[in-house]
Amino acid sequence: MPTTPSAVAATRRCLDNIARLNPRLNAFITVMAEQALAEAERIDAQQDRGACSGLLAGLPISVKDCIDVAGVRCTNGSLFFRDYVPNADAPVVERLRQAGAVIVGKTNLHEFCYGSTSQNPHFGRVRNAWDPERIPSGSSGGAAVALAAEMCVGAVGSDTGGSVRTPAAVNGVSALRPTVGAIPMSGSKLQLCPLIDTVGPMARTVADLARMFAVMAFYDDEDTSSVPHPWEEFLARLDDGIAGLRIGLPRNFFLQDLAPGFGQAVRAAADVLAGLGAEIRDIHIDGAEEAHGRMMPIVWADLYAFHRERAERQPAMFGEDVLSRLLLGKNVSGADYAAAMRWRERWLRTMDRAFSEVDAILTPTTPVPAPPIADATNMLATTHQLTRFTFPFSWAAVPGLAIPCGFTADGLPIGLQLHAARWREGLLLRIGAAYQAATDWHCRRTPLLAT
């Protein structure tokens, strides 16, 4: 039987790929090679002594550069934080270390997490792992590219409107957006919209996602968004299968205006799930077509309020695309905000009704593959396009799982997403594990690794 590689061997392999591929892909802002190898050596020494090293022992993990890692600068992808060095790990990073994870570096991102292109004017554009002339989506673009290029095995990202799900989709990896409040946000500089901001794990496989989530989900009283919740033993049930589960396939909106091959790939995935015993049901989600636009004033106003002083005093320190989007919140009125909040209340009820009919909802993650860099200069339009199917579920604050389900004729990844009612991450992970046991899309490797 093959043996599990040592922590040092796994870490060296990731660091070698970083040294070879990061100059081209720019997935990392900061590489922590020396610290990572020292930590890996410590973990191997523990293993040699027979000491328990934790659920993630020796797993090389990257951390998005909006989340604190002690002694390492945390830029938030912005000039405002280019010299900020935290003294302590974010609680979620501390938990990962306690579980034996090896932090290999801090990944690049869209400035202030406020965009889906990861074309950062201050720390350089991130390039897609399957075609470096295309964007990796975002804002956790660096994390997804690092995974696809095997510069790490797991990654910590963040997701407000789709920021772990869309990069996972266009880079052929997996990601979990948790229920809002499941993973603490303390120690993170992310603040777009507190109603829907989350931190989330990313990995190549659902099995690794599940292990990471088991470590990352806990209550933190210092974090006002954190919610205490008793979790089922989802790791023990990961391979229980999906016989009898009801999976909804929306008739409206989510299968419309897709790039060639996307509808076929998602329907083929539904057939796989049906073959594994799930019941595929057609459903209709009222208001899906207008949900995103109706509620966006909440994000615009919240983000402008958070950055108002910076925007008024030092606007030139922002990237032009982020400043333009930031200023959308300047004139959102109290009446606008209230109307958006009332619409969200109705949307929450709509989604509750949907999840009373089915256990999970299956859709494409993005409607198109990764756009070429040359076609993504309009960040607002590109972000709107890539997050068209992710944002509606964000507004419901429900968990979502994004996994690979195919490739375009040009060899670009296609992703599906599954969403379930709040706190049902275990169910999503079980569906994802069953799908990945029956398919090999998640095993495909970028051609860059062969060169």
C-alpha cells in the first residue's frame, strides 16, 4: 500500500511548485518557505514519536492575504495595509495550526476582496492555472490558482458573493462557503457586507474540504457574527451515500444564458447523482432573476461606510476599479437600504420554501468559463457575470459547495454548485464526496504541471 508522504515531503513539493510556477501565475503575495519547512519538520518529529498531530497533520495550506498570520504581513491586497504585520494568528489560523496544518504562504486576491477578477493593481494580476491568459475569478483567485497548480493542498479563502465558489469553478478545484456564522471572522480584514461575509475552506477534494471545515467551524465569542451550533458527525458519515436525497434542478434562471457545454455538464452531473440514488426534481425559484440586483444596495452601502474615510481622504491609494465600485455606495439612501432589506426578508422566505421541497439545489457555479484577461477590463461587468448564480444563495446565508464537473471544448474547467439549508454543510459534503467517488473531474491536472 502507498504510504502517506511526510509533512516535509508534502511541503517541499508545494514549495517547489511555488518556486517554479508562482513567477508566472502570481498566486502568492508572501511565501513562508522557511517557516513552513520548520513546522513540517516539527510535525514529522511528532509522528515519529507516535504523538497525535491532529486531523490535518502535515497538510500544506495557504491563507488568503486578508486573514492574519502572526508575524507575516497581511496586505488585504491594498496599499493601505501593505506594511501591516499582525502579532497574532486569526483564531481560524490558530485552529488550523493546532490540527497540524502547515502554512506555506499568503495568497493574492482582488483588492479589499471587492471584485471577481483578481487583477490586483498593487500586487500584480493573478493568472488562471489552466490558461495564464485568463483571469482566475476572485476575490480568492490566488487561493484557487495555488490549489490548481499544486502549490498547496488546502487553502483558506473568503466568500461574500461567490469569492471561493467562482474561483474554484474556473480553476477546477473545490470550495465550501459555510453558513454565515459557522466559521469565525475575527482576525480577518474582510468586511464587505456583514450579513453575508464568510471565511471558507478550499481544496482539490471534498474529503480535504470536510477535514478542514471540521477544524475551522467553531464558536468565537469575540466575533459578533459567530453563532454557536452543534455539528453532526459529518466526517463519519461522509461515505454514507446519497440514496433518497432530493436534489432540485431549477427550471428558471440558473440554466439560462450559459456558455456551450455548461448546461450539458450540469445535467450530466445530475444524472450521476440520480445513478447514485438521489431523486432529481425540477423546481422553480420565484424571484431568482432579480434577487441579486434588488439586494446589492446593501453591499454598496455597507462597504462605502467601512471605507468612507479612506475614500474621502486618500482615493488615489485605491485601484481604479475598486474605487469606482466603492463609490456606488455613496448615494445609497436610507430608503434604498430599507427596501433592499425588505426584499431580502422575502428572499429568505423563498429559499426556506425551496429547501422544504428539496434537500439541496444543483446549479452551475458560473455561467461561463474563465474570461480572457483582455476581455475582463470592465471589472464590474465581469464580476456581475461570474457571480450571477452565486450571489442569490449568498443572500440567503446558506452553505454552498462548488466542485468540478467537466471541461469546455477548449479544455477549461466547468463547475457545479450545491446549496442546502443553513447548517447542512455535512449534507453537502456527503453529496460532493459521493459525486467525486463516481467521477474524476477533480483529479484532472493543469497542463502547467507537466511542463
